[in-house]
Amino acid sequence: MHLHIESEGQGRDVVLLHGWGMSGKCWDPVFCSLAQKFRVHRVDLPGHGSSRHCSGDWVEILAQAFPSEVFLCGWSLGGQLALQWAERYPERIGRLALVSSTPGFVSRMDWTHGIAEEAFSEFSDALESNPGGTLRRFLFLQAQGGEDAAGIFRKLQGYLGNTEMAALKKGLDLLAVSDLRKTAQSVIRPALMLHGECDRLTPIAAGKWLAENMPDGRLESIPGCAHAPFVSHPGCFVSKLTEFFDES
């Protein structure tokens, strides 16, 4: 299928993957800064923004769009897709950055760093009856706990993708069942976890677990930051990501 991809800059190829319900536009606060040093590609996931929805495997669709080696940066759901991409095609991923990501979005018996299953089911049900309100609630959760939560919430509202309902449902289905702990442990590429210390959607404990269990993983935390560090702390985000990519 055809993915909408916006590219800018020169240098090593860097692919940016957004989170659930959003679009590549969410990278606006850091896109131009990163493009001063890299060839940056921001992707609209299937059914998000200007990309049409399809029933295929999103990881395979992304991998087909970038057959050569890239540096990969995924946020939230995009981070889970990036993690799977790096496991399936390690030769195509030079370095991996996971932003506010988790191997398991929903808690289970042996994983306590996620959202309660009952709360997630209620959220999923609410999407059917009140999609607009549910998306706004999700944005509030992303901003909650960090500095200037109201201001970050307003900024995030501007980055919502024109997302098809089928894509929203598929994204939630992926988050509901994902348990990528074994996947993470098999990814040998250098991996950076960028995580806000105040993230209430994917707690920093999930980022710590990834850093401790990935063969070449490390954690960089951002004080005062909730779920969207590239929106709330763009300068710090660009600095940490650039430093990591420059190590290659």
C-alpha cells in the first residue's frame, strides 16, 4: 500500500513513527531541527493522517517502504512497531530509539507496568460510542503529570490525525495483546529509551525494564516530562536523540 511520508534534510536516514490516533504532524516541534543533520522521514501509519487504512501487517508495510538501513525512532505505539521491525529486519536498523514506549501496554499477571485490563476495555468501548471525546481523553492522559499539562494538551490536539475508525480499532487491538518482552530481548541493535519521568500512560518503569533487558539498551529520562517529550521538551529531545545517533 502507499504510505504518506514527508522527507526533509540530508545525511543518514531517520524514520519517525507516531503513536495511536496521531499523525506524522506530531513531530512538528523537532522535525526541522533533526533535518538539519539527518534525512528525516515522518510517516503516517496506515489509516492515520494521509495514509489509507489497510488490513495488512503494519510492520511489514513499514519495512517494505524502507528497504535500506535506517535509524528508527518510534513513539508509544510507534515504538512497539519499531521494536518488531528491528527484530524482523535487524540488518536494516542501524540504531533504535523508543520514545515513551513499553513492551506491554496492558497489565497482566507477570507485568505490572501497564494499564489495568478493565480500564483499557472501558476505553476501547468508549471509542465506539464517543470517538471524539475518547481521543480528547487520550490526549489528556498523554499530557497529565508533566509540566504545563494544559498547554501540552492543546498542542497535542493540533497533531491528531484524520484517523479512520478501522485504524483506531486495529491500533487498540495491537496494544491490547502486545507482549514484546521476548522481542525486546532479541533486538541486538543499540537502543535508546527516551522516557519522561512523569509519564502516566506508559510509566518510566517500562522504559527501565527495556533498558535493563535489551542487549544494548540504555535509558535517558527527562524530568518534568509526561508522555510526549518531543512536544513538551523539544530541545532536550533533539539533543539526546542526535547524540545517540551520532555515536554510530
